[in-house]
Amino acid sequence: MVKYDRLEEKLEVLRLLDDGLTQKEITDQLGVPRITINAYSQGFNSVVEYEDHLAKQRTNPETGQPFKSHGEYIDYLAKQRTNPETGQPFKSHGEYRSYKVKHKGPKSRARGTNLKRISAILKKVSIGKRYGEDALQRIVEEYDLFSTEVGLRGRASLTVLAVATYGVLRKRNDPITLDDIADLFNVSRKSVIRNFRDFYSVVNGIPLQDAKLYIKRGVDELGLSEKVEKNALDFFEKNRDILRNSKPSASAAVCIYVQAKISGEKRLQREVADSLKVTDATIRNIMRVLENNKRL
């Protein structure tokens, strides 16, 4: 699957600017927000870099020094406002935003430009080709629902899109993992986890990770038979009380290693570990626990 490339988006924006298109025309064509176009046109690779640059041009009245980042600047602005509930200044921008969300009712939905952009991104990473156009449409709807239930303020739209994609594919039981999604959208795994918990774990009750998905992925990566997959899934269910204490990817690796060996399709611990991005030492540690509990 093709990865989403911010550099490709930047080059396309710059090309359209060179062709004489206005910011509005570029926004309508690509779905890229105007602040992003400003960032690219001034040589920055992201809005975060651009906003940090703008913040550093301003002086902090309290210190007489330039602000170090956009985050420090908006924290300063928040502290100039008084929290009506406590009568004290807000301590940070995060606290101010929480107050605003609490007292402003429903969050604004992700309409127009933003939805155009995420549709364009999903097409770039070939979501429709791999999972079907119905999945692509469902992801757009899920992104819109996220904006309603949780809100997009303070969240990177690309991370929210990654979360929506992961959630939709998980509901369809497609074998995709957190690592796959983070890699596909070029976002951090940690940010996907945090936003996923904010939405799915609360709103839809979907567990963050499932060892069964990792088992399917590992079996495919290693070229093992359906028999190994079935036995590995059964082994996981029988030992769930122990394996649930380990990372899903590590538990899956142990199940695959044990059942591949029993089925005569043995793979090296390192091969199994590499297929699921864990260490062979982790596999040995979990197997030791299973042995101590007489499960092997």
C-alpha cells in the first residue's frame, strides 16, 4: 500500500502556486487548508513548524524574551483569561480548551474543505483499491463522527484520519495493526493510541488491539498454513488468562511459534519475532511463564 507523503502534498501545492492558482483555488482542488498553503509557500514542511516560527517572532511580556514555540504562546494567551468557574486564570491552553468544549455544546463537524482533503488522502494511500469504495466512504463518515463526538481542536487531522481508518477496518475484521496504520499515514503510534482511546474505547467499545489480528498477520508474513493459524488462535483462547498480560503482538508471536513447531512448520524464534516486530527474548520470557504455569 502506498504511504501518505506530506512532501508530495507540499510539492503539489507549490506547483499549483507556480501555475498562478490562488489559495482558494488550491484549497478547492486539493482540500488543503490555507494555513498549510501559507506554511508550504514560506518554505516550511508543516503547519507546526510554521506556527512555531510565527510564535518566535513575538515577545513574551513576562520574560521579555521571544516565545520558544507556538505551544508556549497559546499557553500564555490562555493564562490571560479568567476561568469563570474558579475565578482564577487558566493554567494552560489545554485547560482553557476543556472549559470551552464543556460550555460550548456540540463540537463543530468536519465539513467542506476538511472532508475534501481527507478523501484525497485516502485515495493517495489506495484505501479504496485495497478495501473497497464502501470502506473509503465509511472512513470519511467515521472521521466526521469523531469531529462531532470528540472534536478536532488540538488534534492533527492526519492522526484522526488514521484512527478513523483503523477503527473502520477493525470493525470489518480486516487484519490490520496499529503499526500498519501508523506507518501508512506517517504518524506516531503513540498519537494513534491516544486518540483511539478517546473515541472508540469510549464511544464504540472497540478494544485497542487484538492478538488475533496479529496472529493472522504473522501467519501470512511467515507463509504458514491455515492449520497453524487455527491452532494458534485456539492456543491463545486457552491461555488468554496469561497471555492477556503481554502485548498482543508478543502473545501472537508465542502462539504462532508454539503451534508452527507442533505442526511441523517450525520457524526460528527470530523469524517469528521479526514478523511481528517483537524481540525473540520477549517470546522466550512469555514461554517461560507458560511453562511455569504448566501450559506447555
